[in-house]
Amino acid sequence: MATLRQQIATNVLTVTRFRELMKKLRENRPNDDFDLVKKAYEFSQKHHAGQLRASGEPYLVHPLEVGNVLADMKMDSVSIAAGLLHDSVEDTSVTAVEIRQEFGEQVAHIVEGVTKISKIDFSTREEAQAENLRKMMLAMVDDIRVVLIKLADRLHNMRTLEHLTPERQQKIAKETLEIYGPIAHRLGMGKIRGELEDLGFRYLDPLTHQQVHDAVEARRKKGEQFLAKVEQTLRDKLKEAAITADVEIPPRLRHGLERLRLVDRDRLFLRPFKLRHYRNFVLWRQFIAGPSLGLTGTIPGVVSFLWTQAGSHRSRRRARRLGPVMNRNGSGL
């Protein structure tokens, strides 16, 4: 039984996360139904009372984290309410009829869809079968919000996977790489897909994951210096072109791993990501000052010019480096 201090800490945690959730919703969806989300939170709190996750945390933390992921996606109040309730039918005595009576048809329909997906048997090793399961999962739902909630659910489960046994970790990680990562990719959710695949890789092949992580970290400083130079160059050249713009390098992890591929039943093959490729991933946000018709085409023009110029410089440098070698072989100029 939890001590009074533990209960107080738990209450503080859940209330804090709920307040963060509501803050995101108000910022992203100021005209949405906040009362619906609050009611779903209180309903989930009541029916998950006494339940614990493998981490020892109260079960309520999980639907709250799912809700926060959905809020980060800027989803609507119906989606977030359904996210807070997504395990109610499967893991408590609550029925779909009760959800419908309390929260209406839309929320109930989404919760039923998530429950239905949770019952699919994903235990497969064949890539073709995995593709069939992905198609079946997408075909089973008539509301994309069902899939988004399931992705948010899987993301939080992957973030807390360390609390499960190694066998369960392996099973869930493999399922994530085979089913959920590709679905996120298909939906254009690169950030979700990246985190799912990185976490799945970490548990499926921890040694190789650590080796890749160390290799990336060893190159990070050099890469950061390069990106800072790119950022400053873009800012200077846009200023010369009389364009007011905010040039931003994403603060999140600035590298990627190429998609993992299972080549046989028991071996994971990683096609190493070429670290130099991440220099292409530069995001700039334009805030045009002045008549947009006269300026909108100039940002791509400036960037294209700089890229072409850099390419020409690289070609000349490469030619200088290879020239002596070619001449020694008798095939140069």
C-alpha cells in the first residue's frame, strides 16, 4: 500500500501533467470544448484508481501522457478525451455503452476503434505479413484519430519500456519497428516515426544502437559547427537580398538513422546513416516583411544560389585533389 507521501507525490504528478495538457490545448485549440477533456480526465482518474503500471506509477499517468502527445500534435478535444479514455473499456469495468452515454458518439466510436486495434495479433516475423497487418489496421478504422491515438499510446509505452522483462521488450520493440514505425511514416509523422524507430532499435539491438550513438556523438561537434556556419551564411545573404527572415536550425537531435530492415528471422541489419547527409536538413522559417508577391520567390533563389555555389566549390576542390593523381596515371589533363 502506498504511503501518504507517495499518494501526495502521485497526485501532484498527475495534476501537473493534466494542467500541462490543458495549457497546450488552450494554446493550440482555444475554441475547443475544455469541459469534455476535464470530464474525461476525472472519469479516467476514477476508473483507473488503484491500478499500477510496471514502473510502479499509477495507471492514470499513461492516459495523461497519451493525451499530452496528442496535444503536442495539436489534436482536437474529442481526440484528447478519447486518448484519456482509450484503455477504459479494455482495462476497467467500463463498457462502450457507458462511454457513449457519458461522452457522446464521437468519443465512444474512437475509443471502440482503439480497443479493436489493441486486439489484433501482431506476433509475426514475416515482412509480408507485417505489411498485411499494417493494411488491416488502417482499413479497420474510418477515423484517422483512432490510429493517431494508437501511435501516441505506443510512443509512451516505448518511452517506458525499461520496466518490462527483456522478452517483452524485444517483442514490443520488434512490433514497433514492423508495424507502428511504418504507419507513422505513411502518415507523414516523421518525428513520431523517428522516436519509435530509435527506441525500438535501442531494445532490439542495444549494442549496435550504442555504437551508432557513439559514432554520431563523436561527429556532433563538427556537425554543429557546420550547421552554425550554414545558419549565419543564410542569414547574411538573405539580409543582403533585403529579406526579413528567421533562419532556424532545429534544436532537436540533428541526425537520423536510416530505416532498419530485417533481413532474416534472427538478424537485424542496419544500413549506416551517412553522417554527412544531415547537413541537408536545414529548416528556415520565413517571415516576409513587405509585399509578398515581390519577395516570396527570393528565399528559394538565394538558397539555391548558395547551394550551387557550394557545389561548384566542392567540384573545384575535388578536381584539384584528383588532378595530380590523374596526371600520374596518364589520364589527366
